[in-house]
Amino acid sequence: MIPCFLNLGTGELIVIFLVIILLFGAKRIPELARSMGKGISMFKHGMNEAVTQINETPEADAKAKADSKPTTGEEEKK
């Protein structure tokens, strides 16, 4: 049994690839794949940064509150 992608058979996939080659040309396909890979990589990097920022924000706020000391009038005069 040949594995199917999105319930497409081998014949349908071959036809789709042939149409893509006819539309874009054999020289342009590697450029398109490379740019798509870079875009996906940038998207994943951005998602990882966002998750990191979301997870680090409460810890950074708690540390900032713990490091700050309440000031009294005597300390300000010195």
C-alpha cells in the first residue's frame, strides 16, 4: 500500500507536480522551495520568541519586585 497525502493517490500527485513544473519552470522551483523554507523558519523563530517572552515576563516582574527595596525618608537624605 502506497501512503497517501490528504487522500490523494500517486497519479494525482504526479499530475499536480507536472502542472507545478509547467507553471513555474524547473529552474524556478528550487528558488520557491528555498524562500518557503526561509519563511517557515522565520515564522517558527518568531513563535519561539513570543512563547519565550510570555513565559519569562512573570519571572522578570517577580524578580524586579524582589530586588527593589522600599525607600524611607532617611535613605533619601543621605
